[in-house]
Amino acid sequence: MIRIAICDDEKTMSDNIKTMVSDFFCGKNMQIAIVQFSCGEELLNYGRQIDILFLDIQMKTINGMETARILRESGFQGFLIFMTILKEMVFEAFGVQAYDYLVKPIKESHFQKTMERLFVSIQNANETNLLVQKGCESSIIPFDKIIFCEIIDRKVYLHLTSSEVVDYYERIENLERKLGSSFFRCHRSFLINLKHLKSYKNGTAYMEGGRQIPVSRLRSKEFSNVILQYMKTGI
């Protein structure tokens, strides 16, 4: 699931962007959820994950640039695309790591080029995200959101920090190659994220959320060494 937010005080513009975004990702067979905001205050009070943000710069009370700065300072790491009639604001956009800058009125051809580049960036974000293909749908899951992976009868179950469980078909060998260095295969049926490991004792890894994961005897020595190395380096 790709979570998309549109923040613009012009409802017609907001609805137009929503339509174009929906049409684009529908053509890519990717599942999305879209939320709309009419001002920066509403967006800042949202408090939920946003993967892609379309943000108008000229808004009342708090403008889009200041809203973006607050979001970045609060840890927002999603793709940020500004929308405005002011071309000269493009230089300020670099300060908040904007992905692109759409000048109003937004031409569909320009929008499509931006979205195609964004789609490639999403697909190539393998260092920090896992692209999950389930049937005709795709979704992006940040590595940090995965507590552990469990394999049952050729099916992978991703246990997430949100308590959600995502299941799809994948070989554990392929999954192991895709995941980052913070993941360790402690058992033939389990891959755990060391970032969410709370403790380890007597062949059992105690994970965030209370789940206990078995560590095979063949991997226990290596696991202890991996934990020590992770504690020293954090990677």
C-alpha cells in the first residue's frame, strides 16, 4: 500500500491531482490510499505515514515550504512534490529535499514525466524498502517496519511494527538477498530484524511486540557474533 497525501487549499486542484495520481498508479497495478488536506495545519496534525506528498506552497496561515520544513524536522522521509505558481520558489525546495516541483497550471505531460521518474525511484528503493508483489498489486514496506519474517508452506508472512501481517509467495533465499544487513536468518523459517531484537537467551530471540523466535543450534554461535557486531556498529 502506497500512502499518498495531497495538501492544497484549492479543492479543484486537489481533486484534479487525486484523479491523475489514481489513474497513474491504477495503470501500474499498484495499491494506493489517498488523503486530502486543505491546509498545512491539517497535514501536520495527521500523524500517520505518508509515502508521497503533493504540497501546495501558497497557503494561508502556514505556507507549504514551512509545512515541509516542520515535516522533515519531525522525521518525514517520503517523496515530496511541490505545486505552485511561483517558479522562483524552486531553489528553496532543495532545502527540504523536494523530489520535484510542478508549476501551476500543471500540464498532464509534465505530471506524467514526474510520476514515471518517481515510479522508477520507488522500484529502485531496495536499500531501505521491500517491494512486495501480491497478485496484480504492489506495495512498498520500509525495512524498519518489519520486525521479523516467517515462512510457512512457501508463503512469507511479514510481521510489522503496526501489528499488521503481510503475506505473499516468495522463497526465503530470495527474500534474504533483498533485505538489509540488519536482518539475520536465525532459523530455516525465520528472518529477524536486529533493530527490533529485545534480548536473546537459551536459543530464543525475544522480539519487539513480545514474539519469541527460535534460533537453531547450528546458527546460535554466528547469531551471537552478529549481535555483538551489530551492537558495535549498528549496521
